[in-house]
Amino acid sequence: QVTTLALEGEDGPLSLGPVGVASDHAGAWYVATKDSLLHVSAAGRVRRVAALPASDDSYTVAASPDGSAVFVADYSSHKIRRV
């Protein structure tokens, strides 16, 4: 099943380019944009959880199995960041 959410940020609807996404055990999503890590609740509410170094490369995101951490692969810096 595919579901499309109309995401609303603090400043209105979000327009996203290429992004990295991961889901957690609670049904929420983490979305890495070119400069932010966003948390999207199951209800579609969006909040910024971390600033990322601005990059033209897309980030890859993974959530830990127990939901205690989110990992972001930063290709341009050759690092994996734990959030």
C-alpha cells in the first residue's frame, strides 16, 4: 500500500527535492533534506530535529531497530552522524 502525505512544516507546505528517508518502529519517518533532518509523525506533522551541513549530495538515513537513534550518512564529509 502506498500513502501520500501532504506535509506541512512550520512555514507551510514542504517542497522537497531528492531526500533520504527511513521509518521507525512507531510509524514515523525521518527525512534528510540537503540541510536538515526532519521527523514526520504518522499524522503528517513535521519538525526539524537536526541541522545538517548544507550539501548538494543527498543523505542516506537509517533508524536503529529500537528507535533510540537515527544515523545519517554524510557522503561529502565521509562520516556517519548519529542523531
